[in-house]
Amino acid sequence: MPVVLGVDVSLGRGLDVVLMEEHVVKESWSRLGPSGLGDLLHRHRPDAVAIDAPPSAGLGLLRDEAERRRLPFPPPPGKHLGRRIAEYELSRRGIGSHQTHYHERALFSWMTAGFETYRVAASAGYPPYLGGTPRDRTALEVFPYASYVALAGCLSAGRRWRLGWRRSILDAGGVVGLPADAGIDLVDAAAAALTGERFLRGDGGFIGDPREGVIVLPVPALEDRYRRCPQPENAPAQARLRVARRLCECGCGGSVRRRFVPGHASKLRSRLLREARVGRAAEDQLRRLGWLRHLEKRGPPT
């Protein structure tokens, strides 16, 4: 079985790294610098390093109409011009991703940290994988969210469940040894390692154009379209279901965030105070709303 080093890239937090063999997390590290990754590659000599970042800026191939026509499902005119082909192929399936622009000034800062990660990997003997037959000692570009979707068969149920959803997919994939308190960056590093492991084992594939970089997947091919996963059954009811619409307490039927539509509280209070002088029902409602003191201030009816 292959041994893979999975890397999650962050400019501010450094690198989160997982060493995986046969789905087992052997070791993990957080907040590493580029030199720390180089040391790990020289020390462990994994079969591949799977990096959650592109290896370089895009080439802008989708600006060329001839390139667009080559695709099985060409993008609409004027759309996706700054994306790489791999990112467009994810996007058209509903899998959102950052675009790796062809202008360096338009790149996200974490991508430049990723470029440095690839340079360190190459200097350690792991050049970028650009398509073709998988081989050992290579740096694979992965996108953990796409890996989760490919393995689960559906998109994330929502941001509030993203860590639990990701961990459940790794659990279903047989991954063990990940610390119970692992944050999302370390979980993504494990997903990167699992993706690389499955790819080297012959259970994966890739999308994109080798000229500008390909994204490795943990499955041979993606579905044409993905729908959102159902919300977890064990989630709290208030999280799984939409909160019932809250109505203004004056009875007007308006939707509110708290108790009343602006101005309706004073109108209702004035009406109830008038009615309370001639009937108990209004007085009871004043008591329910906590406004009985206003009646007492006005004194008994005359």
C-alpha cells in the first residue's frame, strides 16, 4: 500500500500535514513552515505528497474560444475566463472552488504559499503531477472538498455541519488514527492523503488540462451533477429544520425577528389600556405581555 503525505495549505496558519499508510494516520503535524515540510519528505520518503493547492498560476486557456469548444460541455460565452479547466469542470457539476487566475496579482495569497510548497516538494524529489499514468515520488494537486463530494455522492449539507460531515466521510472511507480534536485543516490534510492513496492504488482519477495542472480525485470519474446531501438525522431539530416564521404579537400577521413590527407595540399597548377599563380580557392580555404596570400608573377607571 502507498504511503502518502497530505498537506493543507494556509498562508497565516502554516501547513497542516498528515502521514497516511493503508488508511491509517501514522503521524500529524500542524503549523509547519515550508522547510518543515522538506524535512518530512526527506525523512519519511512517502510515495507521494498530496497538496491542497494549485502548483502555479493558471494559463487562461478558457479565454480561447477554440479551447472552450474542445470541452464536452463548453462554458457559456464570457463565463469562467479566469478559471483553469479543472476548476470549470468542478463548477459545472455544482462543486464550488476558487479560481486560479492567469494574472498573479489576481491570485489568492494562500495560493502563493501553495506555489512555495510545490517548490519545496520538487527540491525534495517530488515534481508536480501533470496527468498520465500515476507514478511514485510526485506532488499531486488535490481539492479536499471535491474529494468529499466525490466519495459522498453529494454536496455538503451546509456550513454548520461541515466538520462533522467531512469526518464522517473519512470514517466511511476507512480512515483511522485522526485525533478526535482535529480541526478542519488537519481533517482536510487527511482527505488529501486519502485521495493520493486511492489514486496511487488505481482507484482514482483526475480532471483538468496537463498544460495548466490537473486535480486528482479519489474516484475514477465524477458524476455529471451533484445535489446537496440531506441534513444529518442526529442534528438538533432546530438545526435540521427551518425555524418557524415568527409573527408580530399584535396579531397583524407581520414577520418579526423579535416581538413586534416597529411601532406596533405602542399601538397595541394603548388599545389594551383603553379596553382594560371596561373588560377583564384586555387586562389579562396586558398581564401576559408584561404591561399591567402601565394600567396601574393610569389609575382606576372613572
